[in-house]
Amino acid sequence: MIEDDIFRALADPTRRAIFEKLAAGSMNASALRKGMEISQPAISQHLSVLTNAQLVRAQRKGRFVNYAVNPEGLALIAQWLTKYRAYWPERIDDLKILLKDMDQ
Amino acid sequence: MIEDDIFRALADPTRRAIFEKLAAGSMNASALRKGMEISQPAISQHLSVLTNAQLVRAQRKGRFVNYAVNPEGLALIAQWLTKYRAYWPERIDDLKILLKDMDQ
DNA sequence: GTAAAACATAAGCATACGCTTATATGATTC
DNA sequence: GAATCATATAAGCGTATGCTTATGTTTTAC
């Protein structure tokens, strides 16, 4: 089940931080590492987890590897969320969420 | 970080199955257990995790405890998703996802 | 081709997870 | 209040997770 991988990948705060950085703009592992107190192997392992979860995409560019957000993973979360659309309007505060055209 | 709890809670397939059952209608732990090959303590522990993640609500009804979906958790996921709204249109297949009125 | 840079993989370790069995708590029924 | 039902907690166990250090790969630069 891919959902296992996606949710598990996002359960780690370091991984969410990496993902957030990538969402602001794709970059290689070294660039990602800057400002994060983490070892090189750790970043590499996290990126592997994110990639397997289809949240991130890897592409070799010479001796660098460019990492970018993979919309596939996000779409799968959105898709999962729509199953429980019935509960969204019951949100306590004033958040308004609308999802349409996903009746497949 | 509540996101840790939410994503971790959903990373387990048994927990997602429990959540899905509750989404179809609130019920107590015994009813939930029916049809699931799982021990009573296991269900209880899973429900505890889901409750802590604000995905589920517990309410005593005599000697039963009624469990129901807590929209709060779902809303937090939706909220998290909106941060990456920019990437949604890039979805490969024909899935159409639209989110509006969440500019808070 | 040799050295160095960017990244991945291997191995090991402490901690967390999900399950089990056993027991405790809370509430009803008689 | 004793027995029973519904649920929670405790303790223990095997496995997974996230990190580290050490070593491999792959590609560029000289």
C-alpha cells in the first residue's frame, strides 16, 4: 500500500522539512543540507524514503542529483482525503475547504 | 508537532482501516472489532493513537465508548496540503483537484 | 589515470512501534 | 455486592526506524 509509505514518510519532521524546502524550489542534496544539522547519509536516506513514497523525484545532473517535489504523492493524499469529504464541513473553526471534480 | 502524530497514525494500515470504518458511522470498540482479526488491546491501542492525533473522538456511553471521526485531524491534513497547492496542477493523470477559500 | 566532489549503501546501535498475554478499571445487572 | 461486560493499561517481545561512522559509486577536473 503506497499510502503506508506516504504517511510514514511524512510522519518524520525532518523529512517534512526537506519536503518543504524542495517545495520552495528543487535543488540537490548538498544544497538541501545547508542550514540543516544533519549528516550527508541521513539526508540521502530521507530522500530515498521520500522518493519511494512518490513525494519527491530524483534526476541526475552530472555529479549532482536534482531533487524536486513529485505531485503524485500529494495527489494521492488529496485523493485519500476525499473519501472523508463528508466530515470536512464539520470543522470547528472558519476554515473552508472545497474539493470538486474528484468523483471517480 | 501534531502533524507527526497525524501522519504517523495514518501510516499504519490497520489504523486507516479503523478510521475508514468509523467514517462510515461512529461505533464502539467492540463493534469496530467485528470482522477485523485483531485483539481487543490492539484495537484499544490503535484508537488511543488515533485519538491523540485528533483523527478520532471518544465518548463514554455507559459501559461502552463511542468512537467517531474527529474532523479536526482531517482539516489539519487539508491545511498542510494547501501549503503545496502550487504543485497540484502538475498531476500526471486527469485528476482534478481544486481548493479555494483557504487564504488565511 | 588520479584525485576530489556528490551522493549512495552497509553495518551497527538506541529507540519506537505493533503485537501479544495478563491484569486493571469502569459501568451494568442481578 | 458479586459477577460480568466493555475497555484500558502494563509488561514483554520481535521488528522497524533514524541516526551514526565507514566505505562504495559515479562523475568531473586536472
